[in-house]
Amino acid sequence: MKAVRFHAYGGIDVLRVEEVERPVPGPGQVLVEVRAAGIQPGEVMIREGARHGRWPATFPSGQGSDLAGVVVAAGPEVRGFAVGDEVLGFTHNRASHAQYVVAEDVNLVSRPEGLSWEVAGSLYVAGTTAYATVFAVDPRPEETLVVSGAAGGVGSLAVQLARRRGATVLGLASEANHAWLTAHGVVPVVYGEGVADRIRKAAGGKDVDAFIDTFGDGYVDMAVDLGVRPERIDTIRDWPAAARVGARTYGEGSAASAVVVGELARLAARGELDVAIARVYPLEQVREAFRDLERGHAQGKIVLRP
């Protein structure tokens, strides 16, 4: 089968699509023929070696957590799935950017009717991260929440989940994404110099009660300056700042379960959660896909199709 591999830390040029042996599922595992797999900013950091202390790579390394596809083989003691089932979920083995991937049965759910492969294959990391950030800051109907990177893969889901709780949500994004935010009940605010003053103005004189930072770059400190209590701030990017001020760092790992993925999938299938797909690339164009991701302006998810 074909799979993405890199043999050393580095830039996009270290990524290769190689012929590798098709894996065999063990007890409690199934082999999934991948139909779609999302890509993530965190995979860039791992490939570059920027997260070696936290998530070291063993070479040659595969990559990819999100997945959706069809079960083509099942190991012994598998519960709930059989050959031919359409599934989505995740693997912790950095292996879903491939034609086939072995996944634990407990990390999969059935694909709901009407959910596209692209959305199904890009729900895990962004979806569970967004779910965890909203859980961490616990926005209430009478409160105002700010989300940085509000039109990105995580931010675009976090703003919707927060709106479902009834909170007023201010979304920091470029003007090109303001129409999308407005259509989803979010108050758009342009990021950049002077953003704190624009947030205060958009809040209409009310306090900012909570802050979700999906971008880093000083937003944790800005949230403190806005008067947000540290326990109502959550960042998925700026861990040093969080440690310094006492903010939270709930992310993907805090909600990494098939139960959460299944809930998000059902919401998306019913049209109650809009999972934006920016672009789809064939597996062979993995370098182009990550080049697109690293430019940082995609509205929604970038997905690979083996």
C-alpha cells in the first residue's frame, strides 16, 4: 500500500509517499481502507521536530490521526464492527495518511448517513479539540466568549459549539472570513494591532468572561489584560504562557474518545455543526496539502484522499 513517511525531521520536502507493507489487524483491531484523512498543524510541529520533547518521532515515521473509511478486515475479539462497515475515528499511531490503517475498535464509530467522507475523515483532532476547549471555559448563555483563530479548523467548530450553549461569541479572524462567522451567529472581530480595543467595543461594554486561544502569539496575556480569570482561559498553542498565568490547556487529548467523535458526527450529519472543508488533495500531493496548511489562511479543514 501507499503511505506517507518521513525519515528525518525537516520541512515539507522530507515527506514522501512510499510503498509499505499492508498492516494486519490484531485483537480488538480492524483494518480500514481509508477514504479521507484530515491534516493538522500539530503534524507540522512533530515533523519539524518542534515537539520532540513531548511527541518524539521514531524513523521512518508515518503521520495522521483522523480517518474515515471502510472496514476490510477484522482481527479477533473485535466488537461492534464487521467487514464492509463504514466508520470514522482515529488512531494514535501516526498512520492514517495512507491507503490502509489499523485502528482499535474502541476508537471508531459508524459513519452516520449523509455525512460526507471528507467531513467524517477530518472530525477527530479538530472536533475533539474544539469540544475540549469549550468544556474547559464553560461558556454560559449570559456570558461573552472570545475565540482566536475563529475561522480555522478548531476555531470554526469551537465557535459553533459555544453558540449552542447560548453564549455571545466574538470571533477573531481576517475580514475574508467575517461573512462566514456572521452567518453562524458569531460577532467577527479583525485580528492584529489594536484588537483588544476592538474586542472591548464588540462586547458592548460587557465583561469578557472567557477566552479560547487556538492561535498563540500573545493571546493568553491579552485575555488576562481583558480581565478574564485564568481558569476561564484555554489555549491549545501557548503552553508556557498558560503555565505562567494559570490558564488551562485542554485540547484533543482531553476529549479523545469515540463518544465525543460520535456526538460531533451526528451533529454534522444533521446539519447542526458546519464542518468547513477548505480543500481536498490526493495522497500523492501531501506536500502541496501541507504547503497549503502552513500558509495559514485556509477556512476550514484540509483533507487527504488516498
